[in-house]
Amino acid sequence: MSDDYFGTPSRRAHLTGWIGAEMLRGAGYAAAAVVGFGLIFLVIWAISLLLPEESKQAPDPNTWSALVLPVEDTVV
């Protein structure tokens, strides 16, 4: 079996083809990751549509106002 996989006439052209194929493979992996994250966000959004409307209008349970120290107005 020949090492000339793509039928390229030179070693430089073979290397260029290999580099291009590796870059396309990496782009495919990146696209799969982006689509995967998008599907996860889509599932979370779909679940939020199933929740009752009252749960969306409730006050935020993670208020930071309890952690903030009261500031006294000291005008002299």
C-alpha cells in the first residue's frame, strides 16, 4: 500500500492536506460542543416552560440584602 494517501504529487502537498484535515476535524469537535451546550440550554428552557407561572413571579430567594451592612448617614 502506498503512503501517497490523497494522490498528491509532493510531500509538502501531502502535509498541507493532512493539516487541513486535522483543522476540519477540530472544527467538527468544536461544532459538536457548541451544539451540545445549545441542546442543554434548550432542555433547561423547555423545563422552565413546564413550571407554573407563580414560580416565575416569586421573589428571589438569593437576596444579597441580608449580607449588606446598613450604612448610617453621618452628616456633620
